[in-house]
Amino acid sequence: MERELRSRGIIRIPGTLELLIIFLEYAWALVVVLNGNSVYNASAIKDHHLIELCFLLTLALLLVNWFSGRIRLVTRDAIVAVAMVLYSVVYISARHAVMSVMDYAMLFTFCLPTVYLLFTGLQKQGILMDLIHKIVDVVVVLALISLFYWVFGVIMGLIRPNMVTYINWGYSRCIIGYDGLHFQTQLDTTFMREAFLYRNSGIFAEAPMFNLWLDIALAIELFLHHKPSRAKVVVLAVTVITTISVTGVLFLALCVVLWMSQSYRRQSVTYKRLIVAGVILVVIPVVVLMVVYSLLMKSETRSYDMRLSDYMAGLQLWWDHPIFGGGYANLRALAQYNDTSNGVVGFSNSIAAVLGTGGLWMSIVFCVPLFGTLSKRWTRSGRVSCCGTCFLLLFCTTAFSARFIAVLMIALELTFLQYPQGRDAGEGRI
């Protein structure tokens, strides 16, 4: 047994240490999700220091795995990490007067190199996905909790809200919640405007942010897991629908197309013909109708106009500051280009946010690894390329560029490009 473990590149560690690593991994996954625009990250009452916790837990995982002999750090990865630090320092030197230096440094000077070293170390041992799947587990649990409160609280009224809190989300406001585990933050203004129905936003500041995490978890489960769990996929897909998000509808349609394209390649000729017939007669018409209906309904809302304005504002800001942008995540730089008559200042997508506030300098950091994962030749995995396509849709439609999840995606994509096959063929490897 010991010889088998060693041959797979995994060193057996004591039970206590193994439990410690599992605990740290789940704590890391939970804090990463909470930092991703949850009510607790947007709290106007208390700073929970979630980004600092993300960094400390990442560093703890790196050190514990390294000192236990579970992973090894190599010179090439260390050089890349140092280059990341220097790259971010150059940007800070250029734009420090018009941005939050501390927030930027925490993300790109400290977090990104540390996450990269952790991910590459785990990937070379074929166990990176064991950590990434912890995020899926956390999101699935949050999805189940949200469904419980949304059905029995929001829809049926059997459970009453029992708390209030204040958040800064575009502007300061008060929201009501259930036991600190579910919040009513956003009425549906797209599909059922007359019903005054609150969208399922879970513990997040708005439904699109909850949808972001559901989509990420769904993509990971479908395309980065050696054997996707049907139960998890169903829970995530159903919860996406309850967020009443057009992005969610588009994402589900994309997942169906990508999954069927992957399944098609593995089937016999007869089965392929049945798949083609089913796609032409059923899947394509249903998907097209869903997407067209969702877009038509969305186009009649104020939110639709604001989203289009965000794309234009980001391009205009970039045009005036092409190299370094208006200062990474600097919303004040955006205000002069956008409609702020309602008192709300912010971005609704990441691609315009990165280009406008970070310029070409920061766009390279995001776009090179992201578009690299779209190439099957680079990743040597059709599933990784499918997941990269899903990430691209989210990058273009949802704002998360100033959160830990942004550097996590960058590090994950770079890891897949540098070590596409890991080191062994263990089940933790793609």
C-alpha cells in the first residue's frame, strides 16, 4: 500500500494532519465564497476581513502541505510567483494615487502568487481538484439552505424574517433576513414584475452574485470532476433557476450544449445519430426559445439599460487611460462616464471593469490565461476548455474582478496551462 501511494506521487500523512488539512480546505472554501460579494462581505456594520482571511488560509494551506511533504515547490514556479509580485508593484507605482493600494496589493501582490504556488504544487501531485471540489461542496450546502428559506419563507410565508442588517451595495441600505442564513435583497423585475417576488439571493448581496457561485460550482462539477454527481448538478441547476437571472439561463443553455458536445465524442455511431436527432428536434428549439424569451424580457427593464451603459462606460474609461486604466477597481473614475442619477455607482460585468479601471496592463493578467484555457491544444483537455468557456461567459456578464475569486480563477487557469496533466493519473487529476 505504501509503495502504491508513493508511486502515485502522494505521500501518506498522519491522520491528525490529514484532518487538519481537510478542515483548512473547507474553511478556505467557505471564506472564499463569503468574500465573493456575500452580505457579510458587503456589511455596513462590521468589517469581517474576509480577503485577509482568504490570504491567511491560503498561506496556511501552502505551508502545511509543503512542510508535510505533500507538495514540493520548484524554482520555475517560484520565479513565476516573483514575476507576479513585480508586475503588480509596477502597476501600484503607476496608479497608486487613484486607487486603493491596500486592496489591490492584497489581491495581486500577496494572494495571487500564494494561490498560484499552492495550486501548482497540488496539481503536480494530482490532488488540486480535491481542494477545488470543496468549493462545490460549500456552494451546494448554501444552495440547499437557500431553497429551504426561499420556498418556506419567501414563497409560502411559513417562516418569517427575524433579523435585519445593513449593507453597502451601490448604496447603503437595510435588508431583512432569516437566521443570518438567507436574505431578501432583490425583487424580480424581469419575468414576474407584478408578483413582487423576491429572487433567491441566498446569503449574497444580490441574486446575480449567488448565481455567479452556482454557475462556477456547476461548471466545476460538470467539467472538472471525473464523475459528476447528478444530485449536485440538479440542486445547483434548480437553484440557478430560482435566482431568476438571465445570465443563469444563458449559462444553463451553454452547459447543455457543451456537455452534449463532450458526450457526443464518446458515443458509438448509432448513438451519435440519436443525439444529433434529439439536439435538432428538441434541445436547440427549447434552448433558443429560453434564451430569446429571457433576453426580450430583460431588454424591457432598467437593469438592461444600465448593463449596456456599463460596457460603454468601461470602454470610454479605457480609451482615456489605455495602458493602466483609471485605477484598478476605482469606481470614482467610472462615475463621469456612467449614469449615476439613481445614486448607484458600479460595474455589472468584469471585462469592462478590468479594461476600464486596469487598462491593458491588468487585462493581460486576466485575458491571457482565460483565453488560453479555451484552446484544447494548450490544456490537453476538452473538459478544461469547456470550463474555460463557462468562465468566459461569467467574466463578460458578472462583476467579480475585485474579489478573491478573480485571482483564484487566474491561478487555476495558469496552473492548467503550465501543468495540464498534473503528475499522475489519480482521480484528483483531470
